[in-house]
Amino acid sequence: MQEKEVAITTEFIKLEAFLKFAGAVSTGGEAKNLIQDSLVRVNGEVCTMRGKKLRPGDTVELRNDRLTVR
């Protein structure tokens, strides 16, 4: 599993935007499909909410990537 830290400059970022910002997906549509297909985990739990607010310390897993919000 590849681990990466992604720094944000705001209080939170929505899951769908985070996946695109972090470079884990190339389009918002790809992010939407992965989330709706239950292929994304937030803090170890499957998350199907595209608008889920992520804050520093949260982790996101998809495919073979683990992204940590900083």
C-alpha cells in the first residue's frame, strides 16, 4: 500500500474534491463513481457520501493508496 500525506489550507475539504486534489483520480466523475460503488474508505469505514467533510488527521483509502489529510 502506498501512503501519502496531502496538506490542505482550509478547515476541511469534501471527499470528492479531496480525491481529485490529491491526484488519486483524474476527474470528479471518477471520484463520484468510486465513492458510490463503495470503493472508498474514510478512517477505515466505507464511505458513500461524496460531500463527507475531511479534516486534518483523517485517512482515505482507495485502490492501493492511503491518503492522510494534513
